[in-house]
Amino acid sequence: MVPDEMKFETFVDAQSTAFQEYVSAIIAKLPKSNKEYKAIQDEIKAIYEQYPNVYGVFDTERTAALTEQECAALIKVISLQNQLVDLEMQSVYFRGCYDGVGYLKKAGIL
């Protein structure tokens, strides 16, 4: 019998869902569970509010001319987005490890 604190949905249990949904579910929880992730999102939002043209760069339907300050802001946004991706991948990796151990325990291997 598995104690209540060990009951969780592993990837194996959830294999009827698409892998992307599994990853998205993990990432969707980050703003609420990870203060650093939320702070980075807020910083990006603040940059977009201060420099609306920077947000427009990501719209591939139109061209954007940027000032020197906006270029610096764009570089900062891209760096922050990379940090978000790092945190997302770290979270997915650790969740995969957690689920792997849970699966092995359920299988009686651990």
C-alpha cells in the first residue's frame, strides 16, 4: 500500500496525454511556485511596458526599428527569456527524476 504522500501522477500514469501537455502542466505551475521565475516574468513585462517597440520585434509580421536604448532592452529581454527557459528545463528535469523514482517504487524496484 502506498502512503498518501506518495500518491502522485507519474508520466507513465499520464501517458494517455501528449508529452507537451505534461511539460506545459509543469511549466504552468512555475509562476506560482518559483519566486525567481515570477520575478523574471515581471521584469520582462516591465521592459515591454517601458519599450513597446521591443515587444514588437517578436511580431514577425512587421519590421521594427529600434533605438540604442531599445536594442539594449531587447538584449536584456532575450537574456531573461533564456533564464526562464533554464528554469523551465530544470523544473521539467527534476519532475522527470521525481516521476522516475515514483515509477520504480511502484514497480517494486526501489
